[in-house]
Amino acid sequence: MPGVETEFLYSSLAGDPDLGEIVDLFVDEMPGRVAKLAACLSSGDWEQLGRFAHQMKGACGSYGFHQLTSTAARLEQAARHEPEEAAIREAVEELVALCQKVRTGVGCQG
């Protein structure tokens, strides 16, 4: 459908017979991670948000979702060094939008 973005993000490790199951588990737990980001943002706990963004940066890379690592890194830096709440909020929203595209399975090349 024109104008509707339906791009999903798949792990580079999803096709690995030894790692596919843990990638699926990581994806299944993503709504909880998104909720934690939202809770940190809502409470204004920038220190915890920075720590959690750092953890997500590493986890996303480890599970083959490299598309999220730079966005998580930007959020980490914003939470730790950006005095403006609007910039932190924008970084959270960007990461959440990407997290919502994460899917299990192997993406199709079209």
C-alpha cells in the first residue's frame, strides 16, 4: 500500500539453527522492553533510561538486530548528556518505533 510503511526488522541470526530459538525469545520479550523505556521516560529517570538504553544497545547487537544499535546508542547519549527532555523523548520514540518492527523468523528479500 503506498504511503504505509510495513518494513519489519529481522535478526541476522534468525536462520541459524542454534540461535533462532533465543532470537525468538528476545523478540517475544520486546514489548516488555518497550514498556520499560516508556516507564523510564514517564518517570523522568534519565539515569535508569541511559543504563537501559546501554543494555539494549548490546542486546540488540548480540541478537542480530544491528539496525537498532545506533538508535539505542543515541538514546543512551541523550539520556546521559542531553538537558532537554524533548530530545530524550524524541530518541525514545525513535527506538520504540524500531522495536515495534522487530519480528521473529527470516525476512524475505524482495
